[in-house]
Amino acid sequence: MSLDTATRDRIETLLKDHRVVLFMKGTRAQPMCGFSAAATNTLNELLPDYHTVNVLEDQEIREGIKAFGNWPTIPQLYVDGELIGGADIIRQMYGSGELHQLFGAAAPDRTPPEITITDKAAEAIRAGTANAEGLALHLEIGPDHSAGFQLAPGGDHDIVVTANGIEVHFDPASAQRAKGIVIDWVSTMQGEGLSLKFPGAGNNGIQSMSVQELQKRLAAGTITLIDTRPAQGRSIAAPLPQARILEEEGYAALAALPKDTALAFMCHHGISSRGVAERFAAHGFTQVYSVDGGIDAWAAEIDSSVPQY
């Protein structure tokens, strides 16, 4: 792949002007692919500030950066003008502590966390991983306490914990956030699945709020309403005018609000919003509410012009 002089000069200027540059799809606040999100999540653990280039907005840079470093995929991390690699290498270097050393950060705490896996969860995990020979169960927990399980090969630098006969692999940051968690198997109206409860979270601190109370609090300006529904639901029944949209703003932005902010979470029927509320309670918020019945109850009891679906 050839690289024209003008594009090369642009890339070299970016690398000269910024010590750390991540060429990615989307932005740090809103990554547009899973690999870019993984890269920014890792860098965010160590760096308060770094420069990103959204290749989706610049086709010349998108193709040119591949030729510049002879690296075929996006994202790409450069430090001091040198190519470090893509998302997988960034994660490997984070787990080994090499990335900490590169950025002058303290070595990661590799203390294994104490976790609890209930009998139901252990049974479900065993059944789900019965044919996953050679793969390990990884649990990644983000700064906002959002969590995700995946099956992938174990890494040399994983922090490994065994609970109730189940082996779980963590990266250093996830391991620290996992201290005291309870992994359970739950059934809701939306289906069955693994659930994480953090110390001080769960139902503790999560209060129910009726739509009538929400209406009063919104009128008085004493509550921040967060609509947790996906875009499809919001296209049918528009969010309330005062609502902030979780999907658009993202967990990180909303988690930066003062911890004494009164937050009310609204979903479709009042089920999934409680799970989101638990994450914010675990993140240190002290006034957290889940709106009973969700937007459906608002339509039935407060404003009949709102469509029910």
C-alpha cells in the first residue's frame, strides 16, 4: 500500500505534536467499534489525557496510517512517534505492567480479589463452558462497574481466582473492582443470566420511585432523570423532555456527576433500569432511584399521549 507525501506529512505532524496518539474508530467518549472501545478503556485507566484521531472522519488517514506503520488494522497506538500496536497488544502490555512502565505509572496491584459464586451461577457456568476446551472465563469490569464475561484463551499475566470450583480470569483493574463481588444466576422478565452484585450495591441504596413522585420531583427540579432504553424504544415513545439519554452520553460522562446528585433511572417496564441503578450505586452515588413501571407506567398514569408499546 502506497502512502502519498501529503498524508505522510499529516501523520508525522500528529505524532510530533502529541506524545500519545490513538488512531481509532470513533472518539474517546464514543468509540465506534469494540476494538477501539477496548483500547480506550485500557488507556483511560492510566492516562488522564491523550490524543485520538477518528479515522472514520478521514479516509486518507484511515488508509494512510495502515501503510505508515505497516499495520493493517485499527486501532493503532503510537507513543513518542513509535507504533505500539493494536487493541490486543495494548491489553497484553497493560496486564504485564509494560504499559504502566511506558507511561511512568505505578505497577499494577496484582492481588487476587475475594469473590463469591453462588451454586446456581456455578452450575450455569459449568454447563455453558462444558465444550470450551482450551478457553478461560474472563470477567472485565469497567470504571462504571459495567461488566462483561467472555471465553478466551488465558493470558500469562491474567489474575486468576477460583471460587466454588470456577476459575475466573481478570486484568489488573478488573481484579481490583471485583473485590467482594457476588456472581449469581438470576431470572427476570427479560430472561435469565449471570448477575454481579458489588459490595454496598444490590438492592441496598436503590429506592423505588413512582411515576407520580417522579412528576413532582421533575417539576421541582430536584431529580436528574436518565432514560436507559435503547434507541428502538426511544423512537416509539420519545424520552421525557428533561431526560438525559444513557446510550448517547455514556456511563463515564454520567458517572462524573457529583455523587450526591439524585438520579432516577427509567426504562420500558421498570426492570432493566434497576440493574443500571445498581451500577451507579456501586460507583458511589447516594440517592439512586428506579422508576416503577418505566415509561409504560408514565404513559398509563401521567401522560396518555405517550405511546405504549
